[in-house]
Amino acid sequence: MDIKEQPPIPVTAEPIFVAKNDESKLINRVNEIPEIPGKKKYKLKISWPKFASIFAVFDMSIISKILLFLVVLFSFLIVFVFYPTLNVYKSAKRGMTELEKVPSFVSQFDSQSASSSADLAYKEFLISKKNLASLSWIYKLVGSKEEYTSISKFLSSVTYFSKVSSDLSKSVEPLKKIWEAIKPNSEATFDQTALDNSKLHMSDAKNNLQLAKADFDQVDVDKLPVFIKDGAFLYKEILDKTEYSLNLAYSITGNLGDLLGAESPKEYLILFQNNNEIRPTGGFIGSYARIYLNKGKIEELLIDDIYNPDGQLDVRNIKVAPPKPIGDLLAEDRLYIRNANWDPDFPRSAQVIQDLFFKLDGKKIDGIIAVDLDLVKNLIKVTGPIFLTAYNEEISDANLYERTQYYASYDYKEGSMQKKEFLTVLGSKLVESLFGMQKEKTPLFLQALQKSLSERHMQIFLFSNQLNAFLQEKKWGGSLIKTESDYLQVVNANLGGTKANYYVDNKMDYKITSKTRDGVLRAELTLDYKHNGVDESWPGGPYTDYLRILAQKGSKLTGAKIIYDNTVEEDIFNKIVISWVDPYVSFETNFILKPSSIIKLVFYYDLPENLSITKDTKKYNLVWQKQAGTDADIFSFSFAPPFGMEFNTLPSNIKLVEEIALTSGNINEDFNVSLELK
């Protein structure tokens, strides 16, 4: 069998990429390819790849790895850094937004909305804390452990505070039920269990508030991020205000059942003091009200003219010796209830008033509340104008004084049915308006009460209730403030039977200096009275004032003078009566200021030796107590340090002018100052 010659089988080789130093090995391998006998020898051609292409492939690989690394890194940062950081900020911001809504809801007794916002805030703060915890490794990595701790403690504090808000919102609902039960015409009844539940929630709120404050105390505000730092200072104020309000609410709630007559009936006396006829505790007592409470409900509210019980003192020949100024200037042989608020210490005056009523009816009063026209005006601002159908008149805060005087006989001494009926209708309508006001106005109502208490347009004294001590502590009971430092109170008493204080401007200037080596402090008190009235027609007319300057015991009067219309000057040092209003010394005098006239009185006295500035005692403290019933009188104070001394630090409300500490303004509340020297 013939075998045909087959064409030669081509032999090929795939290119092999090798490193340059292995090139010789590749050639040897090619040379080792066997030859086919008897046939033509073919050469193997190999195309070598260009080294530039090799390196291009190699470079693309590195870029891909770098890009891949960057993608992974960026994804890591988004998931574990940027996203948690954003959530910390966003959740905290949402939490604060919800938290800011709570106080308004609580004050409106809207417990459902308050609770909802507080719970949402709590959840948002928990989310913020959780996200912050996931970032702790970063703070450790960059050495910012203190920053992390401050942020963490701040978020922990606001988380606790959101629980405070939640607890407070839960305490509102029971109080809302009690408020409904108090109303005279309401069918709701007082529920002691509801009151106990409210107090329980407040107790929880107090505990959580202490935890919130404890965490915030560990916060270094300077270590907080900018977007938190600004709010941290405000948050600190909110914590303090909440603690104050919560303690107040807790104290009131704890004694509310007893106040409202839950177990035994209660009777309170409300004195309407007209501060346009100023008296030591706020004004002339022209009318009064008796309010009877039983089982948490107002059973009766009676308003009467003060001349009616005073008339009974005459009819029954009940005689209590009046203070000498009243006996002399009013020519009265006995003390009437209308003049019984002579002591500027309201609890002592309240005791005298109760004793007089007890002599008439033999009943014990559980508490006395004094209010003046400023409070009534503020309440009408809250409720809006009150329309009296019986008189076809609308009473507003602007015309209250004028219309009240219109329905009173100016020289009526035995009681006025017209005035009594007007006040009864007005008082009843005002109470009705307060109980029926919209819940949105509740914060304004509470603000009006607190403002009036702080400015002494409203004073409360309870004869047998634990709350009384709390009221005195808050200076809402009208007591004279007890202090061992320098003390001042200017007490005016209008004994002329007119409403002249409406037309009189008061200005007071108190200077303290020390010009001797013994460091004794010397006081100079200047009082300016300007009568803006134009004639002597009632209710204006001359202002007959009995003036008392209450100073620290041990103060020694060294001089006194009176100046009429900036021209005639009279030395009255020998005419000054020095008396005692426990626990202070009282420098006293009286004068008559006619319409369109000015009177200036100047008193000079040395402060007690124990208040002197010495090497061992380099502090000066002053308590300047505002007289009840006065409104925004102008005052100024200055202190000149002894020779060779200067002030160490000055309070923010004091400025330094030519080495003298100065301040001025309107005395709406008690004025306190503390100065350190060196």
C-alpha cells in the first residue's frame, strides 16, 4: 500500500511573556523543536510584545486597585462616620424641636400633646445617643475623648430631661380634672386619687431632673460642637427654671387638697387694696371678699364693702387702739379694718385683720390674700374686656380704675350698696371669665399671677398650712425680708382720704460713702415727690403722706431736711420720729404735697458699726425691699469705696463711673446688690 507523501505539519508556538532576564530560556526552548527528516526546514517567527504595552496593563491594575480602595474607603466613611454623624445632629435637632413644644402644652393643660412631644423627643435623643456611641472609636483615634464625653453627657442629659417633660405632661391631666371640679357650677367632684397621681408623676419628674442635671454638670461646654454649644447655655437656664417651677408645683400639689377643703371646709379672706391710695401693705382696703371652699369646690363667693364690718365695730363698740399716726392724722379713736394693714409686714397685718373679724363673728379665717388694682388689670388683660349687663358697661384694663371710682361715693362713710353691687358683679364676672377662658390663655394667666406675686401686687398668708413656709421662702407672703446686711424700705401711707397716688411720681436715690479711717458707712437717702394733679378735686387733691424709712437696726440718724418746690428748705432733724418695725429701726415723718407741687426729703444716717469696711471685712451687701402696691418707681444707688480701696469685681447690673459703683432703673421687684473690695 503506497503511502502518499503528506505535506509537512506546521509547528507554531504561542508567544510566551516572560521577564527580560528569562529571554534566553525562551530561545533555547524554540531551538529544541525537532526537525522532520527529509523535509524543508521552516523557521519559526515569533512576534514579541512591546514592553510599553506590558507596562500599560500593569498601570491599569494599580489604578483599579486604588479606585477600588477609595470606593471601599468612601463607603466605609459614609456608613460608619458620615451617616452616624448626620443622624446624631438630625435626631438631636428633632428631639429639641419636640421638647420645646412641651412647656406650652403643659401650661395649657394639653396633656395628650405634651406627652406625645415628650415621647418623640425621648426617642430621637436615644437614636442620637446610639449613633454617637458608634463614633466613639473615631474620638479615641484622634485623641478627642473629652469632646466625646461632653457630647455624650449632653445627649444623656437631654434624654433624661425629655423624660422629665413626659412625667410633667402626665401630671397635668389629674390637675385638669381638679380645675374642673373647683368651678362653682361644675358637676365634677374633687378626686384625691387624681391629686395623688399628679404628685407621683411630679416626683418622678424631680428624680429625672436630678439625673439630667448630674449629667449636664459633667459637660464641658467649650468641648461641644458649635451647633450644640449655643443651645447648651440656654439649656442650662431651662434646667434651672424647670427645677424652680417643679419645686413650686410639687409644693402646691402636696398641699392642694387641704387648701381646697378636701377634708374640712376652708374660708379665705380676699382684701381689695386700692394702690392709688397707698398703704403699707399695698393700698387702702376698700372692699373684701369671703370665699368658701368645701370638698374641692367653691361653694360661695361674697363681696362686700369694708365699711359694713367697720360699721359693726362702731355699733358693738369694739375698740382696739389704733397706731398713733392713724389716731392723729385721721382723728380716729379705734382701729378699723380698713386701716389695719398698717404694719408693712403683711403676715402681722393679716393677723390683726383676722383678730378684728373674729371679734365680729367669732370665726377663724384659714388665710388672707391681698390684691391690688394692678393684679385685676393684668387679669382683665388675659380674659379680655368684661361686659356687665346690669350696668350696660364694658370694663377693660384701661377704664377699670375710673369706673370703679365712679360707682363709689367719695365721702360715704357707712358703706355703699352701689359700690358693693358693682364690685360683686365685676368680681363674679371676672371669676366666670377666668374659669371659662380658652386653654391657650392659661400660660398668660399663670404669668400674670407669678408676676403679681413677685412684684408684691398679690400677697398670700395662710394661718395653718405647710405651704405658708414655702410662700415666705419665695417672698410671696409679704414678710419683711430678714437680713444682717444693709437694709432699706421706703414705706408711704396716704392718710388724706384721696386717691392722689395716681397723680404722684416717686423717685428715690440712695448713696453710700465712707470718708473716715474707721470705715463707717454713711447713708444719704433722697426722696422726690412730684404731684402731677392740677386741682384739688376728688379723687385727686392733696397727698397727705406718713413716711417711714426702715433701716438696719443700729443705724443712727445724723440729719434730715425737706425742700419745697426746690426753693424753701427746712431742717426737720428734730421732728423725725424714731420707732421700731421689727427687726428694723424706722425714721418717720409726715408731709402734705399739693397738686402741681414738688417736695424733696433728705435723710442722713450712719450704718451700724458691724457693717463698716475694714481690713477684715471688705464686703457690702444691700437688700432694698420694694413696698407692696408701688409700681415702677424710679430709683438709683451708688457706693463710693473708702480711701485706698477699690472694687474687686462688680455685678453685671452695676457700672463703674469715676471709681463709684452706680446703678439706676425702676424698682419693680426687690433690689439686691453685693460688692467686694480690695
